[in-house]
Amino acid sequence: MTTTYAPAPVPTFEDAGTEGRKLCIICSKGSLDMAYPGLVLANAALGEGIETHLFFTFWGFDMINKETMGHLQFTPLGNPATHMPPMLMGLPGMTAFATHMMKKQIEGIDVPGVPEFLEMITDAGGHLWACRMSADMMHLDEDDLYERVEGIISASDFIDLSAGAQVIFV
């Protein structure tokens, strides 16, 4: 007895309808390599006409902290995706070297730096929010944050804000 399987239909994204769609991205990491996934997703969503909110918490605050946002680092130590021996990644200067190389690659494909990317996102109508608990833990207030952050809100406020949204945790 033979069983024949019909191929699954290929999804079409034509007329997917973005009316009323909302995306909320929780940015929890502030390293250079972890800043971009949330920013790229937000930019793509805004390009599709989707209401987009980014919520920065814990180390994600480095992305919106005026002092750190332009100086994010990529540390290869403990990152198996570098395909390099861990012993080599722990050598002095490797974080600076890896950061330099990653920034060079990012520039090479015409992707803006983090501050410029945040500006693009807010220019396109995206919303930036900071986590109250993280701000309190780090002794930061709105004066310490990128000027386009709309406010420091609680986790409960974010839950209300994200009602009905697709939520992505980065």
C-alpha cells in the first residue's frame, strides 16, 4: 500500500492586510549583535504599515542610554556562532577587534548605526518605551535616555500597550 502526500500550499502574503496589526518588540540585550534583530524587525513592520512599539528592558537599555547607545560592543567569547576556539575569543583585544569587524560588515551592507536606526524607526512612526524597573535598577531617568523615548513605563503599562499585538522577545 502506497500513500501519496499532496504538497502543502505555499502561503501567499498578498493582501495580508496590515490594518489594525500591532507589533511589540521587547529589547532585553544591549550588545551590538543583539541590538539589530529588534531594530530590523521594527523597521520591516513599519514598512508594512504595522503599528510598532519597542520596549527596552535590562541590558537593552544600552541601546537607548545616551552614554552607551553609540558604543555597543560585540563580545565573541561564549558565542558558538563565531566558529572560533573559545580560548582565542578570550584574548585581550578580541572584543574590540570583533566589534570593529562587525561594524565594518554592518556598514558594508548600508545598515545604519544604532542611534541612526532608532531615528529612522521613530521617523517612520515607531514608538520607543523604557522599562520602569530597569530604569530604577540602573538609576536612570528620562534625561539619561535617547530623546525619542516616549516614556518610562511599568511592565503592567506595557502589558496594556501590547494588548492584541504580536510580541517578540529579543
